[in-house]
Amino acid sequence: MTRMPEEWEILTLRGLTATDERADEFVGTLVIHRAGSKEPVESITVRVRRSVVREVHEGLGRLLKRSTGFVRPGS
């Protein structure tokens, strides 16, 4: 029997901080929940490079710009 891959839901990313504004890495807590499960959430400490933060920012920005019903704050 083929097992289906696990699917996780990202609930939030808490406390993404760096030692200073020029840092190349940020540390925070990724809060996730197994999709379709009644199990409690899990918190995982993550380290994220600045280049990844920039890539995610640009990708989410494009996604939200195309999304129906998204209103930009201050619009």
C-alpha cells in the first residue's frame, strides 16, 4: 500500500529576529499543524537566510497582488 505524503499547515512564524539589521540569518519559531489531524501543533526553531526571506517576500507579494479580494493595507 502506497503511503500518502505528510502534509503540514503553517500556522505562523513567531519572533523572526536577527542580531542586527545587517544580519544574514534570522531565527524564529515555525508553528505547524499536521493537516487533517487533531494532534496539537508543533513548534520548531528555524534559521532562515536573508536571501530566502527576500525570495518568500517577493513570491508572496506576487501571489497576494493577483489574489481576488486582497486589499492592501492603507488602500
